[in-house]
Amino acid sequence: MAPATFSQFLRFLQEDLAISAPSLKIALRHREQDPGPLPMILWQYGLVTMEQLERIYDWLETA
């Protein structure tokens, strides 16, 4: 994902889905240790619901 798109994605997570900055930092830290798709990391650690995960993938499809 391009840096500009990634920045927009993080903004979407915080503004539209109300995911806190500390939660995002946790997910990004885990992603550094065990690379994987950020949406799945957020879901695996209970930081997003299944409904939010669906919205994330919908956003990614249109981005």
C-alpha cells in the first residue's frame, strides 16, 4: 500500500471506526514482529469486530 493510501487508511480506522491511537500502535507493533495484513491483526487481537473488519475490507476494495 502506498504511503499516502496507508495514511488515509489509518485516518479511516480512527475517524470512521473509532479505533484508538493506542490500539493502532499495538497492532502496528505486532505487525512489525509478525508481518501480516493489518486488518487481520486488528481482528485477531480483538481491536475490531467482525462488522468493522468487513467495513475495513470494503474500504480497501474502493481505495
